[in-house]
Amino acid sequence: MIEVVLLTKVVLTMVGVISSVYGISYVILGRFDIPFIPKKDSTMVGSMLIGIALALFIISAFIP
């Protein structure tokens, strides 16, 4: 059976990767002004998702 620490690291890394992909896509949508959502909101949401992804990567790196 998989250990809890390893499972936690894997889950945090997977969520971080997914969050960073969505964040980068929102920033790209905002930069090219694709009419999905307003440019300012798209850039803000993308930046928040990238920040969340970085925080998750840092947290998963410091789990022993």
C-alpha cells in the first residue's frame, strides 16, 4: 500500500501542474485578448492560479 506522505506529495504535485497549466492558458488568453473573459480578469485569474501552483510545489518540496 502507498504511504500517506508519498500520496500527499503526488496529489499536491498533480494539482500544482494542473493549476499552472490553467494559469498559463488564462494569461495567454488575456494577452491575445481572446473574447473569453475580459482581459484584466483573465490575467488576474491566471496569475492567481500560477501563484497557487508555485505554493503547492513549495509545500510538496518541503514535505519530508
